[in-house]
Amino acid sequence: MKKRFIVPFIVATIVFSIGYAVVGHKISRLEQLRRENNVFYKDRDLTKDGVDEEIEPLNNDELLFLLAGIDHSNLSDTLILCKVNFKTGEIDLLSIPRDSRVYVNGALDKINHAHGKGGIELTLKTIQDFLDLKVDYYVRADFKAVKAIVDAIGGVKLDVKRDMHYKDTTKGKELFINIKKGEQVLDGDKALEFLRFRRYRDGDVERVQAQQQFMEEFIKQTLQIKNITKWMDILETYYSYVDTNIPISEITKGLKMALKWDKENIHVNTIPGVGRYIGDISYYIVDEEGTRDMVLGIFKDYLFSELD
């Protein structure tokens, strides 16, 4: 399941980033749309010319970046470290559970709170401190992009595995979820309901599986030939809700590699640990030794201790 989800997701990220970096410079309307409407634009640390300060990659044959999905509360609902080797075609992915209890701005907190407190800069710093990794690049996407793109392509056909019902009338946090079990076409609103549902017996483990199921179908259906005519709408959505600082030169390398993608070269891992309550708050308690071994095995060349 994970590999089937990750391949199209990464391909779509690279394709959309190409659109952002290349098409945007040719279509002034989209560039203006980004400046006026992009939910992340004012949060960017840009140069005086309004562009990213380009950072040289550590290895010309590889790229390490953080993929962050941002929810309605400005928290990072999804965090995945992605290492792409353009020469060998190998892709290593490390998922970081959103409830991981780590130091955020000097205090123990859930890692997904970093974005709400300090945007993508604090998120990157938190991950760098947590894993001792030099991570300079990122791709972040607001979940509203999912709703807009789903509506643009006429919905996503999905076999929902269980009934989903939830109601929260708390002011400012209102949430109403009502989805029946079975095969159906989810529109944008229902897609967000599906992704935001959390009442699973196995907690976030089962939620991640459901999100993977949805994203696999979402990306596959978005990239269908019949939706080519809707790509301008999709690009407009991308310019409004997706942000990256990856240089165009690196994105181009990824696009070339994507044309000869092999799912067997995708290696998926998750930070080891266990769910546990501390007081009345649920956390993911990281297995520090297991995490250190995993990071050393996957990202050794990016460890600060190895770079010194």
C-alpha cells in the first residue's frame, strides 16, 4: 500500500513543482496569483527581490527535502523526509508521526505544532535538531489544495472501508463528518472530511493507511488523460496552496528521473516509537536508539556530526 501511494505522490509533487518553477515564469497571471493568494507567500523568508535565496545541494546526485502537508489549524498533519538519488533512481522516505514528542523551540511538544509556532523555518529547525540532519529544502501544501483539485477533476472515486461520523461544535474548531461505507465519488468537501477523520480503533496508524488509500486514488485520477484540459485550474490551485524552495535545476533532475521510475527503488520507513498518554494528551514517544540507527542508515551523508 505504501509504495503504491508514495510513487504517484512524489511524481505529482515533482510535476507540480515543475509547473510552479517553469510555467509560472511564463504566465504572469499565475505568478500574480501566487503573490496575491498563496497562503504561504507572506510566511516566506525571501530576498529583497522577492525570490528564494538559492541553496547549493550537498550532493549534485541527490536531493533531501521535507514534504509537509498543512492542515486547517496551520499544523503539519503530514511530515515525510524524502531523499532522491538522481543517479541510481533510489528514493528513501521517512515518515515522522505528527504527534512525535520532541523539542520545539526549547520545550517538549508535538512536532506538528512547530509549523503553527514558527512556520516552515521552525519546522525545518525542529527536524534538524531532532534528527541531527541538515535539511534545507521543503515542499509544503495546504490541505485546501486537495478540496480544490478534487472538485476540478469532478471528484475522486473511492471505496470507503467504514462509516465515518463525527461532530464538533466547538467555536473555531467546527467539524462535521458524515460519510457512509462503500464505493462512492467524494467531492472536495467530502474528501477533506475523509482526510480529517481520526476516530480509528488503531489510532494514527489506521488513519495513515486511510490517507494513503485516498492519496493513491487522488493522484492517479488527477493524472488521467481526460483531466489534461483541467490542468490550468489545477495549476491555479497549486499556485494558491503549494510552496517550495527547491531550485528549478534540482526539480528538472527529478522530472527526468520520474520518466523511468521503478517502484522497487522506493524504500519507506517510519520513525519507530509507541503511542502513549502523558496526562490527558496523546503523544508518539520516539524510540531514540531505533531512530538514530534508522537515520544513520538512510541519511548518514546529511548528519551534522558527519559534516563537521
